Amino acid sequence: KQASCIQYRLVVRDANTLQILQLYTCLDQIQHLEWSADSLFILCALYKRGLVQVWSLEQPEWHCKIDEGSAGLVASCWSPDGRHILNTTEFHLRITVWSLCTKSVSYIKYPKACQQGITFTRDGRYLALAERRDCRDYVSIFVCSDWQLLRHFDTDTQDLAGIEWAPNGCVLAVWDSCLEYKVLLYSLDGRLLSAFCAYEWSLGIKSVAWSPSSQFLAIGSYDGKVRILNHVTWKMITEFGHPATVNNPKIVVYKEAEKSPPLGHLACPPPRVAAGPLTSSESKYEIASMPVSLQTLKPAADRANPRIGIGALAFSPDNYFLATRNDSVPNAVWIWDIRKLRPLAVLEQLCTVRAFQWGPQQPRLAICTGGSKVYLWSPAGCVSVQVPGEGDFQVLSLCWHPSGDSLALLSKDHFCLCFLEMEEGMRMAFGQRGDCT
Amino acid sequence: MGDWMTVTDPGLSSESKTISQYTSETKMSPSSLYSQQVLCSSIPLSKNVHSYFSAFCTEENIEQSISYLDQELTTFGFPSLYEESKGKETKRGLNIVAVLNCMNELLVLQRKNLLAQENVETQNLKLGSDMDHLQNCYAKLKEQLETSRREMIGLQERDRQLQCKNRNLHQLLKNEKDEVQKLQNIIASRATQYNHDMKRKEREYNKLKERLHQLVMNKKDKKIAMEVLNYVGRADGKRGSWRTGKTEARNEDEMYKILLNDYEYRQKQILMENAELKKVLQQMKKEMISLLSPQKQKPRERADDSTGTVISDIEEDAGELSRESIWDLSCETVREQLTNSIRKQWRILKSHVEKLDNQVSKVHLEGFNDEDVISRQDHEQETEKLELEIQQCKEMIKTQQQLLQQQLATACDDDTTSLLRDCYLLEEKERLKEEWSLFKEQKKNFEKERRSFTEAAIRLGLERKAFEEERASWLKQQFLNMTTFDHQNSENVKLFSAFSGSSDRDTPTLHSRSRQKKPHGVPSGSPVCTSKLTKSLPASPSTSDFCQTRSCASEHRQPSEMLQTQLQTIAIKQFNQRSEYHH
């Protein structure tokens, strides 16, 4: 099923046919939408009003409203068992855990306002929460079944930026803000397993990703390199560089090229890095010969959060591939082979890569650049797919269906479902969107 | 000799012998000037000779010249020219013999002197040329020395410049390093200052937050509530439990269990990997040993140092192999032994390859005549073989690693791996079961069919018997009917020939029946009767008839039909006879 909301209406559709199954009305504009883990409930967060409304799919007449009142609301999410809602109040004063089963409410004080402060283990047993008290960072581990505090320990970070559980639920990765390169690895029982620091003084970690088997931890930093740590010694086994000139003959470089338009010779503007989305013309991939120089972006040196470094990292679900994006070469996506620890392919698009996501079952990478095309890469090759329809459909973000058969493409006002079928190719279905999950 | 000339210039007599003397005398002058003088003076020799010769001795001063010559000769050590005088007062007469001897002596002397002069002159020339040569060399060397001195000075100058540059660069580097250090210090101090400021601001912010929190809570906002239609059951259907110490302990236990499971799983994976790698290493070691051992004979011939150790190594390793296979544990000593032995083998292999390389280079220099050296082709072949083997080992290791990583990647859970393992066998088991069931079914079917066939056969037999019976009865009737008719062979024969081939049996049965004196005999249907009939046939009196009928019928019918007909006729006859008897 697929839910989307428009202003204050919540629309639930069937994922295959896009038929509207149910329609709910909320009190105000919905800012955030989330399915519960068992797909029985939908949470609609209305930040402006400080309200959370929960709808049931089994019983349409069931309703639930959580009012934070003057405490305000900045974030809301489900717990993995699908029966508790965690609301973060304004200014990160506290996190309230509301239970749908009982009338109990739990409060967690001093949560940390950072990029990724809450993380649940994959099996949903434990919650790790970043806290800050007296100018020091702490991590608390809660048992999700009864919300008991299991462990509480301080971390040796200056300013904790994020925490993430390993997929096996036994190791917690904690990393510092970009002013200091530091990754700390804690075991489930709170012991410090290892600390990793690649260099000092320069800007540090930008993105972190665990491999699905928990064997590797990929750390992308502002120096344009990805460092891979192994789970046995927690030491770096390799680092991947992202140079602007690709000279390695073993890498396949796919360059997106426009297919020449059939009518006349329009004066095509030369593709600039920050160019807007292309007009709906076909494009295809060409294999470029070595050496290939990619388009780079010179960052503004005097501004904060410069657009350099590895901004996005993702492992494929079968643990064989890693896709990365270097923000200073924003049009390109690098794909690395993890078995051999070497680069496999580079895809250079005509526009800046906005988002990419691996399919949940097979190693297929879907990329969108804000144009009207979605790009798919798999070990067999890559293809550029035009979103059909009139006018510009600017794909701003994308999201795979858990079965891996379809892909939701989101633009500003609309969304489109792309079905990947084995023999028949792809078909698309459209719908309107406000916010979509 | 120059003195000679100046003295003897005036008043010299010219005698033929003295001419030659003078000329030869003049040639003996050592210096080149003199020789020049002589040469220019030698041209107008004829003119001067006379003057010379006449200058010394003329006809007037013969005695004077003789006495002078005598004086000179005696001073030179020659014997006197005068004869031995008897008295001092009388004039001594010229001793011609002495004169001649003196002249000969003088000639010999002259020749010797000439030779010596020639030698000296040639030596002089040689020495002159040598000296010229040496002077040239000296000049050249002096030039060279100058140039090399200049060069040296130039190089020294350059060296000095480079040293200067080096020092400058070092200085620059030091400066840069100092600057970097300074900047780092600055950054560090700024960072600490910044952190301090941040902490201060954070504390302020926390205070504000606390205040705000207090205000928010104090307001006793009744709005903060949850409205829910009805409570939803828990996801797992169980009831919630109270928070007690027990639950805490339970949580701890669960957490530790999870951690332990993870560690155990990882340890298992690592042990597997270790075992695989050890196997590969051992195989490598064995292969290396086998590679090195056939080639040990050659090094032994050349009396190398390491042969003794090599042989002992092989023996040691063989012993180690057996030991390791027995243990096969991951204890420290076994691991060390394995790695040490592999390192040893590798070193031996390396040294061997190096030796071969050296030999190849020697062969290059010395040619192929050296017998101890292996030919280049053999050496190359050996190295190729070794390289191939090493590559194979590497590939094996790589494939093993890949397989292991595949296994590690795909196996994410203990349960799934065990399930997966069972799955493959399950398929086969099920297939086997299916085939078995099929087989059993087929067996049953076959049994059924067999049974049905036997039943059918029995039935057939029974039916046949019944049919035979009917036939027999029918025949019997026929026979009974036939007795009223006349004996017309052809008609009977025709009638009988209408029957099928089983009439053979019919007749004996009839026969047997008649013998047994039963009008309605039960058909025995046994072949015994036929045999009885056949046996009894020749004994019957109507054999002649049989032959006759046979011969006449042979033209028209097939032999089986004939036989049948004959038997029938016989039977009929007998039957008639019997019936007549009975009647």
C-alpha cells in the first residue's frame, strides 16, 4: 500500500493499481507521515499545531490524537513494535513516549539535537538515544519492550553528530561533528570497542553507512575519501578516493549523453554543473574512454558546510557494492566492488545527482538528478528511463517498494510509480502528492 | 780530432793510404756541426784531399813526418815504426812491417770507431726523437692538468652553490614546519577557546531550556494528553508486564545473550576461515617441498653450503606434516611451526631461484662451455614452471577467499544456514521418495497385471477345456450320426477336414474314451493320450489303409491335414468296428 497526503488529507492507495483505498482528514496540514512497522497504522504529524494523529487501516473509524500542547513538536516517529510513538518536543526539551496499548507516558530528558540522534536496532529490541548533559555527550540504550534504561554511558566526543546501530544489533557507531574526525564503536553493553581517527584539524566525517552484513563500516569524509573499517579489528582496510580525473582502465565510466532531438537543430545550452533540469529529451549512456575528467564544483571557501566531501553513501543489500557521491564532483556516482575492494563504475549524469537508493532485494541502484528521468544501474549495465507524460516531471527524490518491484518517484506536486517487471519492462503510474511514503 | 786538423793543416803529404785515413777521420767527428763541416767539405773532397794530404807530408819532410808519426803512435800505444836500432846515433830505418801493422791496426780501430760512431749517432737520433715525444707528452699532460684543475674548480664551485641551496631549502623547510606547528598551535588554542565559549553558551541555553521546561510544566497544561478511541492490543498479543527488578535482570540477560550469540557466530566464521587458510598454506608447503626436492640433486653436485640444511629441512618438514595432521588445532605452537616452515621453504625456493639467476648470468658471460651450469633453456623452463605453480596457488587462495566471502555474505543467520543446508538434501530426499513411490506403484501394477494374466490364462485354459469338451461331444454326435452312413472316405475326410488342427487331440480322446468303454468320457486333454495313440498306431491292423489313404490324399492336401484326415479315418474305422462289436 502507499500513502500520500495532500494538505490535510491522507490518501491511502493500493501500491499496484494506485486505486484509492481510504481517505482520512486531519485537522491541519500534515508535515510528516509514517507507516507503523506492521503496516496497520499511519502516523500523521502536524508540527505547526503540535499534534499527532494516528489512523488505523483495519478499522477506519478508529482514531487517536496526541496533543503536545505548549511543548511543541519538532519530530515524531514510531517505535519498532508499532505501538508507541516518540515525540520530540520543541527545543529538544524532551522526548515523550506515548503508548497506544496502555495509557502510560514516558519521558526522556535531554535528548541531543543532532543529525541522527535516535536509532533503533533492526530487530526492534533496543533504542539508542544521544543525550547531552552539562556539555557532555551521553548515549542511553533502552529496551523497547518495556522502555527500561539498559545502559547509559558517556562518549568521548566533542559534539556528537550521529549514532547508528549495526544491522546485527551488537555494535553502535557514534561519530563526532565535522569539526573533529572521530568514530567510536560501542558494544551493546556499553563497552568502548574501538576509536578511529583518520586525521586531525581538517573537516571530518560527513556520512556513515553500515554494510548489511555488519562486516564493514564506510565513513565518508570531507577530504573526498571513503574509509572502510572491518568488524574484526575495527581498523581501516582500505580507502577509496574520488579524483576528478579517472584514469584506471578497469573502471567503466558511463556518461549520460543526450540523444539528438529528431526535429531540427536546437541550440542546446552547454551542460553546466548547476544547470536546471533538462527539457524532456531522451538520453542514453555512452561508455567513455580513459582518461575521463569529470566536472568539478569549486566550493566557496568562506562559507560553512562547504559542498565538498562524500555526502552520500549506500551499500547494496547483497553487500557486494557501495555507491558514493563526492559533493565536489556532484554529477557523478561512484560504484565500488566490495568483494575486491576496488572501483567498478562511475556514472556521470548531465545534472547534479540529487538522490540514489539501492533496491531492497537485488543490487539495483536508482538515481535521480532533478530531471525528468530516472537512472538505473545494475551489474549488468545501466539505463536511463524517461518519465512519460506531458511537460516536466522533475524527479526530486525516489523511494523503492519493499518488494523491490516498484519505485516511487517524487516531484514537487506529483508522484509517479515506476514498476519494474522482468519481461515487460517498466510502466508508470501517476498521482498527486503533498508528502508521500 | 779537431786539434789534429788545425795542427796538421800545413805541410801534409798525400799518400794513398793516408787519404782514406783522413777522410775516415773527418767522418768520425761527433757533433753535428762537425759532421756538417765534413759533409760540405767532403764534396770537394778530391780537391781538398790533395791539399790535405800534401799539407801533412811532402817530399821534403818525410823523416820529420815519420818521426812525428812514430811519436804519436808510440804515445797511442802502438809499436814503434822504426826498426830496432843498434845504436842511438845512427838513423833508424823505417820498419815497413811495423808501419803496415800500425796501419792495419789503425784501420781496424778506425772501423771500430766508425761503427761506434754510427751506433752513437743512431742512439742520439733515437734519444732526440724520444725527447721530442716526451716533450710533446709533457706539454699535453700539462694542458690536461690545467683543464682538469679548471674543471675541478668549476665543480667545486657548483658543489658549493648546491650546498648553499640545500641549506636554504632546509631552512625554508624548517621555517615552514615551524609555521605549520605554530598554526596548529593556534588552531588548537582557538579550538579550546571556541569549545570553552560553546560550553558557556550551551550552559546558558540549557538554563533557558530548563526554565522554559519548568514554565511549560508548571502551566499544568491540560491540553497535553492523548485521546484515543480504544486501546490497541500489543503487537505480539501479550500483555504488558510490570517493571520490576526481575525484568531488569531479564533485559540484561537477553542483551548478553544477543552479544554472546554474535561473538560465537563471528568466532565460528573466523575459525572456518583459519582452517581454510591453513589448509591452503599446508598445500602450498607440500607443493614447494615437492618442487624443491627433485632439484636438490643438482645443487648437491656443486657442493653448496645449504645442501645439508636443505636435506634436514625436508626430513623435518615431513615429520612436521604428520604431526600437524594429527593435531590440527589452532594452538600457538602449531601456527608458529606452520608459518616458520613455510617461510623456510620460501627462503630456500628464493635462494634456489637466485642461484639459477646467477648461473644464467654467468652463462651469459662465460658461454655454454661450463658443464656444471644448467642450460639456459632448462633454467627458463624451471622458472616458468615455478611461476605457474605459484600463480596456481595464488589463484586457489583467491578462489577460496571468494568462496569464503560469499559464504560469509550470504549466511546472515545461524538458522538460515542450517535451513539452507538441509534444503539441498531435502530436494533430493523428496525426489527419491517420489521415485520410490512411483516404483512401488509400478510394482503393484505389474503384480496386478501378472495376476490378471495368470487368471486370464487359467480362464482361457478352462474355456479351452470346455470348448474341447463341447467339441468332443459334438464330434461324438457326429460319429454316432456317421455310423449310419456308408464309408465314403472323401465325404468323411471332407467333414473332418473342416475341423481345426486340434482334431489330433480329438481322435485320441475319442479313442481313449472308446477304450475305457465310456460313451461320455471326460476329456482328459492330456498329451499322454496322443502318445498312446501314436504308439498304438503302428500296432493297428489298418496301417496299410493309412498308407494308402495317405498316398492318395497327398496330392490334394497339406501334410498336416493329411495326417489329420488319416487319423480321422482310422478312428472312424475303429470306432465303427468297435461299435459293430458292441452291437
